[in-house]
Amino acid sequence: MKTILILAFSIFTIIGQSQIPEIIRQKCDGTSFDDYNPCIIENGPDYLMGFSRPSNKQYFDSTKTDFSICLVEIDSMGNFIWDKFYGGSDFDKPEKIIRTTDNGYYLLGLTFSNDGDVQSFNHGDGDLWVVRLDQNKNILWEKCFGTPYYEEPRDIILTPDGGVVVIGQIHGAGGDVSVYYGYYDIWMFKLDPTGNLEWEKTIGNEEEDKGFSIMLNSLNNIMLIGATTKNGGLVDCYPNEGWPDVWLVELDLQGNILAQNCYGGSYYDLGIDLLEIDDGFILMCYTDSNDGDVSGLHGTPNGSSDIWILKIDGQFNIVWQKCLGGYSSESPDYILKTEDAGYMIFGSTSSHDGDVAGNHSSSFGNDSDVWVVKINQSGEIEWQQCYGGWGSEWMWNKNCVLKKDDYDFIITSSTDFGPSYDVLCSPGYLDRDSWIFEIKDCDIYTPSTPETPAGDDTVCNSSGGTSFMSIHKAQNVDTYEWRILPANSGSLTQTDTSAVISWNPSFEGTSSVIVRSNNECGTSQWSEPHHVIVVNCIGIAEQQSGDISLKVYPNPAREFVVFELNKASRTGTIVIYNSTGTETARLQTNGSRTTWHTGNIKPGLFFYRVETEEKVLSGKIVISGG
């Protein structure tokens, strides 16, 4: 039973402005079993998500069984585009997806299978599974790495040669692992672009050692963060023995350790993620200590946990540290830099006090909300926000957050109760299901007011003509709404930044065309109106009074208007007035035809008066733009 999720976001527009991101769309989806390890990657204009879940639903690919890895592609509005399943007949789950320089992908996961797509020999129990995909998500190659025992995938990064470095947790020796120190060890290995194992290294000693994240620093060295429990072996710093301390390690691209340091207090401390900055690094950690390097724990040491943020310099010395949380427990998942030199931290919280406000979950147990905190470059909180419902919402790891920009994020999380509070959709089951939501700072994304529409200024609609109106695309706009006033002047058909007006043959007067823009954050003001003078007219206006006849053409006109008198009267004066009654031109008739050149005349409705010796004839003419 293998499958994953198709995401077609339900859109919920929230009116209101603040610097704190608001939920603008969300989706619940699940089965009658638990769902596992959602992860996400930007995929050009679209987004690629991976999940592991059982398939008691009918999806497009029903050939897999048990839990399978499913990649789901959605567009920026949450519409389903494509899905594909990977794995065998046993349990498989994704950990991380990264893009390659040729628009392909590396997928890191865990597999217990030894059939289906898994053809590279599983060593036993659970192996680390690395899959190379082309730009169409087809498998180019796949490899299993591990021992006869259980391995846990942790992280994968792209290297300058197009290969990858992978870390995982190992619990035994054999297979691809040449050294095992004991208990939990960190295992790191390097693959070339074709999947060949170039080197592998076990990092740690006989006590508990954990690795959670790796990155390449500006020197193209590998930075690893996790935890270690004891000095000795490859551990050259001195943690508080008995409980793990945060362990930061720098290695070259051959796996040789260049530098390392330990950080923490008397109890459990664990490094989760890190960032390189201009003058050092920012470390995001878990702690339940309140001594040693740690100060400011909000709860009871060894009884509750905080998110612990450290700034260190280039020599790994602590510059400042900060505990974020409340009396209960917080867990960190992901950290990123912002344009204002601050940081955003994503995790979960069970607290209702301290730094935490607005937790929706029950205070009677360990239920949690997704927690997002913005801090400045000194670690001081600028704002915080809880997202969730009455039950528990949490992220599985750092790969559950997609940054579109500093003000727009997609979060893939789990929920076990809804609808309530922020969780407007219903999982439908009592087990954990997927809750995927997008948050956006609507102060930044307020839709801009469109420009004044461009199009005809005057029209003749004696036969029910049409006019084309258009605008340039405005910023932060998903859709446009057009309107014509008065409504009985014609009917309007819109297509995004343009509209076609079919004029009512019986209407004569001034019509106004306006447009406004919309997105998830609200609706803009209406644009300035574009006015259209609508008159009933024909191509040649012809009048006759006794022996005097007059033809006026073309009507509407652009470059010129011809006034043609018959032979009975060839002398006279032509006076032109605009719609306000102001004289615009005065012409003397010269023979039977007199031309008024209108190339520099502003479009609009004009009135003429032709005075001859015998008669006075008058009428109206339209000068159109273009």
C-alpha cells in the first residue's frame, strides 16, 4: 500500500494587514493510517512535494503497495499537475529532495524494499536510498547504502562536481560501512554524479553521536551539526559526558576533519541546523540545559526544552546565545536568513507562556502548534506566531519549509485534529494527516491598483460595435475584475489584463470602464476610469434642406473630416464646437469640399454648424483616437 498526496490547495483569503504572515491557503489530506515525512522543493514556477503514506485512496499510480515515496507537483496556486511513485513492496519514505545543475534531482530516502524500483540490493532492514532523477522525474540510477542493520537518512547536499555528500545514522557495522564505533554513529559518504561511492567515513566514538544537517561553507568545506556525548575517538572537544552536547564539525571534501567544537550544558543539547553568515555561523539547536553555555531556559532543566540559537565567530567561539520558548517544550526544525540581517526560525511549541503567545493547542498535554519566530541580528524577538488547531501540529524536519521569499512560505506539517482555529480543513481521521499551508505577509503582498485602462475614447454603436480595453499587469495580482458603468451601456467580457466591450446599440452618452486587482491578501482600489463617448452615428452624415445638401465624412474620423456641399451653395462658414460648447475651429468653405484636419485634435464628440447664404445646417461628428 504505497502512496502520497495530491495537493490542490483550498484558498482562504484573509483580510487584514500586519507584518506577521497570515495563512492564505491550506489543505488537509490523509488516510486512515499515519502519514510520514513530507518534504518540499521549489521546482521552477511550480513546487515538488514528497510524502510517504499508505494508499487506501485511489491515486493515479496504484501499482505500489505498503508505504511508498510519492512526488507531487503543484503550481503556485495549489493546483495538481503531476504525481509519480517510487519504491518497492515494503516501507519507503523520503527525507529530502535537492535540485541538480541540469534541472534534475537527487532524492534521499529510507527503503526497506528490495524490489520494484529498488534494484540495487538492500543490505537488510532499512537502507539509505539515493535516487538520481532527470528533469522529467524519471530514474537515471538508484543506489542502496548501508549495513545489515537499520540506517536513518539525515541530509544530502550537492557538491561542486555534481555529486553529493550524504549523512545518516548507523546502528551497526558491515555492508558499505567500514568502521562502527558503537551505539549511534554518524556515517558520511560521497558519491560522484553517476552514483559511485568515492569515500565513506564514520564520525564519532563508542557513545551516542548524531548528525542532523550538513552544508558547504564559503570555502567549499563541509559543515556538520549534530551532537556527541563523550570525548575520544574522532571527538576532540569535551561535552558534558552522560548527556549529548551540540557538536559542530568542519570537514574537507575528502571527509577529513579540519575543526570542531562542542556547545551545551548539563543536560540534553542537540544541533539541528546552521547558517553561514559574513562573520561566522548561526546555530539552531535543541536544549533542556540551563548552565554551561546555555542561559535563559524558560522551563525546568531536564524537564522541558527550548529552541537554542547561537552566533559563533569564524573560530567557533560563541558571540551570543538565546533561548526561545516557554515553560513547556519547543522543538526546532529550520532556520533561514532574512534580507534585514535577521533570522526566521520554524519549529513547534507546546507552551502557552514565556515567549509563546497564541498557542491554539490544548494546555492539558503535549499537544503543539507550528511556531514561527522572527529575531533580529542580535537574537531579540521581533515577532512570533503560532499556527494550528486544538490538537497537535508539527513539522517532521527542516525539509518541511519552502521559502518563496522573505515574506512567503509553504509549510508541510502534520495534524491530528480539525477543523479548529487555523486548521480550517478536516483530516477526517483520528490518525496524523498532512496539513499543508502557505503563509504570506500581506503588508508586502497587498495587490496594487491597476492603471487607467487604455482603449477607444469614442465609439459609434449604431450597429452594436465592440471596443478593446487593456492594462499592463500590476504587481502582486492573481486576478482582475473589470466593470463598465452604466451597466446598460454594453456587456463586458474580460480575459485577465484585457476586456472586450460589446456596446448596446440603443445607448448614447458617456460610459466608464474601471478595473481592480485581487490576490489572497485582498482587493485593490478601483482604477481611475477610462471614459468612452458613445454616439449613434454612421459613416457619412447627409443632410438636405431645399436645394442645399451637405455630406460630412468620415464619421467617426481620425486624420480629417470632409464637409461636402452641393453646387447650389459653395460659399459659407463652418464652425466646430467641442462637447462643452467651446469653439474649436472655424473654416471657410472653398468650393464644394472643405477639409478639417484633425490629426492634432483630442478625440471626442464635436458639433458643427455650417452657415451658407441660404441655410444653416448643423450636426455632430466623432473624432476617434488611434
